[in-house]
Amino acid sequence: MEKPLNGFVLCCTGIESDLRSDIDAKSKSMGAIHRLDLMSDVTHMIAASVDTPKYRYVVSKRPDIIFLRPDFIPKLYRKWIEGEDFEIHAEIRDYGLLPVFNSLRICLSNIPVDIRQKYSRLIKDNGGEYMSSLSLSTNYLVVAAPKGEKYEYAIKNDIKIAHFTWLDACAKREAIVDPIDYSLDISEAERALNFEKVVRPFNNAILDSSRLSEQSSSGPAKSLKSSLSGKPAKPARLSRLQRKLSENTWNSIMESVAADSIVQDSNEVETEQQSIPPFDVVDENDIAPDTEESEPRHYSEDRLFQGHVFKLYGFEKDKEKLLSQFLKDRGAALVTENSAASPTHFLVYHKLAPCELPHISESVELVTEWYAEQSIYHHELRPPSICLYSSYLGKIIYSEQAKPFKGKKIPITGFSGANLLHIKKLIEALEATPDRCFSVESELLIVPHDLVLALENSGMSSIRMTDKIRFAKEFGIPIFSDQWLLQNPDWSEVESRLAIRQRIREPHEGRARKRRHTKSENLKSDPDRSSELKQKKNSKSEMIK
């Protein structure tokens, strides 16, 4: 029997340990996966507080995640065990979605009456409490200008203050955005720019075209229950929009790069929702306290690196601190300045140049942070002997043969999870651009090694191919494996295969030009035939009209 939460990956924040354990047990019995850490495959966050690192991170970086009420899973579980028939989309829509202003007490000040009425309605319709007077129990004071008794009282008592455009931004994001971005201390232009940067939750946008944020600026506010996601799609079936936004989200996490415009094949297999987040977001112990973090870790990952003694090298201090905690939480020991232990693994930043690499004993394995990411993603150790992505690639990245890659656009296809993130980062380290757009002008295509082997051994008809592979085969675009890029990227090989392709195409193109020329000459020598063809063409046009 299909379980109602199949495909759901949950993560809690601000939940007391007893309720959290209850949610964990009941959600798993209904088919969900429950994550302790905020991993990239999380689809829903159960939030009891909007003032936790996880909540703020999701609002800022994860528009694909849906916020649920803390009591949603227990209520759904009761219906399920009692044998009630229900449809999960409707259940979430009716009582599962966490209201934007859930339990927040918000006071307005110095705002014109007509606008005040709209915002007070917006607050009340979406789970908040509108307060006409300001008190110590107020969570936010929303104002139009930095003046008045309420404003002074809020400053004196450390009550959060924001310009009223903050309410519009919360409505647009369907969650509580950072009020600092709508502070009275910044200009109106800066607030407007911050508003433009707010990303609507794209799961909701796909299933419901009516957005609350549109109404918050142009008409009466309505409840967020009118726009709600239902059951999440399995990763391989994410829509084009979902995959595009998910990629942009993870790019901003991994390297703080700008969101790039991509074109996705309709049957692409790569899905960033499966990927592993970087160390600066996967664990929050060093960011700020969250109630659930005091609960003992009970996942198999917590002893993954048991027996490993890591020496970290080449990282910025903040990232090294977070990476150290990440590894220790999963059973590893670390060599520090005051430690006399000998390392088993020398873990360096993946872009560390060979000239910066210190002498390392042959008994110590040299890896990068990708080793940890690959191991976490696959739930098993992925040393360089079985995973090239885990190996140190500095000698490749900074080699002479890699220089011709600079400025090139390199299309990729067939990748998923950690491999997708790492192949893109490798291409960027080569100062090239991972290009999801593919055309007849593309110079090569990078695909997973096992897919190249399947193409060579089994042919095109016996494997499931992406559109890009089929297109590359049809137009003679060279296909290379990721292992080629990881071990021996040589642009001269690309040029050699492109030259062969050109020699093959030239005779065909010459014959095609000759046929077109002959046809044109024949029409010129036969005016009656030419006139007849024109009449047929005009007649066809009239029929279409």
C-alpha cells in the first residue's frame, strides 16, 4: 500500500525534543524520511519558530522547501491509522501549511489608514495577531517613518522594527524574511532592491498561479491557504522550473555565485535536489543555538568517519571551523596545533595550488573536502581509489594542458547528486563555464564515465539517453567522460575530434549546396514550372488563413 508521505523528506526546527521524536516516528511510518541536518534533499520543514538558523537559511536560500505546522504530522497520522480516506494535497492545503505570520504579534505605526487596513488584514488572515497598541509582548513594529512614541519605545525595548515593505516581502516569500533588509536605516531604493531579490517559493508557484504577494501590493490580502504545494515530486521528475531554481539555489550556497540562466532537457537525469550541501550550511552548531540540536544524533552518518584522523589545510578560518565540527560530529578526530596525533588523511581545499601543498607522508591519504561530501551523499566512504572526485586535483587544475579550457563553455549531462556539483566546480576551477545550453556549435559534451562505457559497449539503442547525448551523436559533437576531465583533460583531443567532424561534414554540406544550386537553376530555365510552384504556395497560404 502506498504511504501518504512517500517522497517527503522532512527537517524540523525549533521543535521540542519530545514532539520532534513523535514527528520522527509517525512521519517515518507514513513513508517520509526525517533529516536531523538541513540536507539538500529536504522537501518540507516543520517549524515551531521563525527565529532559528535553519528557518532563516531556508527563507534565504531554499525556495523549494515548504513550511509545515508542528501539529500537521500528528493530525495526519491520526487520520491515517483510523483508515480515513484523504488526499495529501488537500490535507496540506487545509491545515498543514505554516502561516506566514504564525503566532507573531505585529503592531503598525505611522501608516495611512487605507494602507493600515490592508496590512492588518494581511497579518490576521495569515496567522498573525494585529496589535493596535505596542507592548513588550510585541514581536515586530512596522512603521512608515522612524518617529513617534511607539518607535522610541521599540528601540528602548529591543523590539524588532521594519518598514512596511517588509510585510510585502514576507507575503511574496510566504515566510518571514530578514527585517534588517527593510530597516529604516537604509534608503528606499535599497529596500526596493531587497524586495526584488526575494524569491517566491517555486513549489507553490507551480501548483497555484494566484500569489498572495501580488495581492499584498494591489488588492485585499487573502490567506496563504489559497496557494499551497502538494505532494513533492520525486527528484528525477522535477519540473524544468524546479530544477532551474534548485540549481541556482545550490550554486549560491556552494560558491556564492550569481544564479545562471539555464536551459534544461525535458528528460535530463541530473537533479540538484539530491546533492549534498557544503559544510558551511549542513551543520548549525557553530552558527546559533537551535533547540533540536541538543538531541543525540541517531543516524548512521554520525560514525561515518570513525577511525579517521584529519589534518585540515588551505581553508579560511570560518570554513575550517565549520568543517572541523562537521567531521567531528560524524566520528572523525582532528589534528590541531596542540595535538600530537598523526593524521590518517590530509584534507585540503579543492582549489589549493600544488606549490602551496606541504610535504605529506606517503602513509597519509591526500583528499579534499569533496571526499567528505561524496561520502555523506553516498552514505559510505568514497576514497580516491574508488571515487576520483575525492582525490586532490590541483595538479590537473593548474597544469599547462588545462590552460586552453579557460573561457570555454562546457556542456554536461547525465550527472546527479554530489557528482553534478563537483563536475561543475571542477569546470569552474579550470576557468571554464559549465554550460547547460547545448547546440550544434558546442565543441564537446561531458557525461558520466559509466554512460560513456555503455555507449561504447552497448550502442545507442540499448540505453536511456538524454536529448543532449542523442543530439551530440547526430551532429558528431565529441563526447568525453568525466574521468577524462578528472585525470587528463587535453583540449588538443577536442580539437582533433572536431577536425575529423568537420572533414566528414564538408562533403555533405557541399553536396547539399550543389543540390540547392541545381534546383534554383532549373527553376530559372523553366518559367512555367516556377510560376506553378508560386501559385501552389499562394493557394496553400490562403487555405491556412
